[in-house]
Amino acid sequence: MASDIELVDVTKRYGGTKRAAVDSVSMTIPAGEIVVFVGPSGCGKTTTMRMINRLIEPTSGKITIDGADTRSLDPDELRRGIGYAIQQAGLFPHMTVAQNVGTVPGLLGWSKTKVRDRVDEMLDLVGLDPADYRDRFPRQLSGGQQQRVGVARALAADPPVLLMDEPFGAVDPITRGNLQDQLLRLQSELGKTIVFVTHDFDEAVKLGDRIAVLGEQSRILQYDTPEAVLANPADDTVAGFVGAGASLKQLTLRRVREVELGSAVTAPQDADATEIRRKLDEAGREFALLLDGRNRPVSWVHARNPRSRKPVGDLVSLQSTLQDALEAILTEGGAAVVTGKRGEYVGLVEIDTVMGAVQQARDDHAGAPA
């Protein structure tokens, strides 16, 4: 169950400084939504978030979670009820993946059997096979895998609130997009209250139900839906975050699941050349997509040479934005392969579909009030 969070005149002033790091911030974060704090480095967005779980103590003001004043709670007890995911994952290097994920449930006194079951459930939820990853150490994982484990650990005790401090900032762009999609999929299933800090406005638009654009001292310049921020920036500073190409950024508001998908000619990856050529001839197509035993995309083959196989490149999911799809199409050429919750093939998103959405976004932006 999710909880709402309310900040009332929250201020943080460090000793020996006249100027507050965070000055009188008030806002309500609705239960079950992703609210993204976005702003320049040093504006106080991370400090504001860390005051929610009292990793930083407010100088003044009040923060409540589901109506309870956080100052009335024991700090350790408060933090065990709030998931926390950071950049670089923050995994304990001497612990296995299972021990990392099971840390908070163990502190809460769960039985070993319950902890083990929960660890396996969470690893599966973030797309890591428990049998393959449970006993690995963080050094044996890629950056993206470490971040998935970090999210699994943050969610292991089923907290109503999840705080995420630039959790995907240290990975490559493709992995980052995949992790963003994974977070959106998890949120659609779990419905947590998530406070997410980033300096990347495109990430904020993609992930946020609401965006808080912060200026110096965490002053709220605009707090609204991504659609409203893109269409009507509150001032020149917010407009600077939106940047040029606002109509193209509208593609970040549209999901692949919202558009009609095309289909590829498919065949099992162990199909022989004769079978693949027959399928392509019947469909009047040149390329076939080969799938593994779990219906996951593996490679493309051409009718002229079905024995020569080209690995599938960038994939997009149903949670991906049309901006992600456009980037994948430009990399792959012509169409991007779309996968479902467990990586299974569900269709293709084609360049004509995305270009139609671009034109619609331009038309809508041209007609928006100044």
C-alpha cells in the first residue's frame, strides 16, 4: 500500500552558514505516484529528498508520511519502512546478491525461509534469474545488473515509499533506458510512492507522474504533470530545462503500448533454412525474426541467405517511450523489436508510426496556448 508524503515549510540550514541549503519547501506527493525532482547540481534536490527519511535532519518545518510526523518516529524504524536506491547501487561488496537483497527483511526479523522466498521473488521481478544471480557477488555483475539488485533490495521489505537518488546516472544510455522501462513496469505492478531525483529533464519527463522543477535552495519553480510543464513552462528557467524541440519531447509522453504494433515473420532459432525461406515467400517479406525457446528475439535472417544471422540490436519494451523507439529505429533501421514483461517478442514499432506521432505532437504543440 502506498503512502502520501507532505512537506510543510521544510528548511535545512547547515551550521556556520547564513544561507539555507533548502528554504521553506512545501509540497504534497500523492500516494502511488512517481514524483521527480529535477534541477541543476547544487540546487538542494538530494538534500530535500534525504530529509524525507531523515538521513539529513530538517532544521525546521514538518514532513509527514501517511499523516505521521517523521520526527515522532525512531530514525532506524523510519528508514526500514522506506526503500532507498542510489547511484552506483551501493551494494555491500562482501555480501552475495541474496544477502544484499535480504538485508532489510533480515533486520525486520523475517524467518530465513521467508527471506529466501522474498529474495527470489524480487530478483525475478527485476528480471534476474534467481538461480543464476543469487550467489554472485557485486563485482561479478555489470553496472546495469547491480542497479537492478539495488532496486530489488530497496523493495524487498515491501515499503510504501521508495526514494531514488539518480539511481541510473552511472550506466550507459542503452542500459539506462532499459532500467527506466523496468522501473515503470514495476511501478505498474506495485504502485509505490516514489520520489526520484535526477538532473536529466528527459528522464524526468519519461518517469514522472509529476515533475518538481527546482531552482536554488530547492525553490519550486513549477510542480505539475510532464504534459503541463512541456506545454506551458512557468518561467524562462523552466523553459530552459525544456529546451528546444518541445514538440519532439512530446514523444517522451507517448508509450509504445499506446500505438499499433506491426508484426515480423518469426521462426524458432533452430529452424532450418528451407522452413525460414518458405515462411518468407508465403508472407512476401525479406527478413525473419528468430526466437528462442522462451519466445525472446535472438537474430534476424534475410531471405537470400537464411543461414547468415544478424543479432537483434536495441530492443524496446511496451513501457518504452516513442522517443526510445525512434532512437532504436535509427540504430536498427526501419523498425524496432518490442518485447513484453519477460522479454518475449510482442511486435514491431515502425518508423511511419513514430513519424505520425511526431507530426501529431507538432500539430498539438502549435495549437497549445502560449
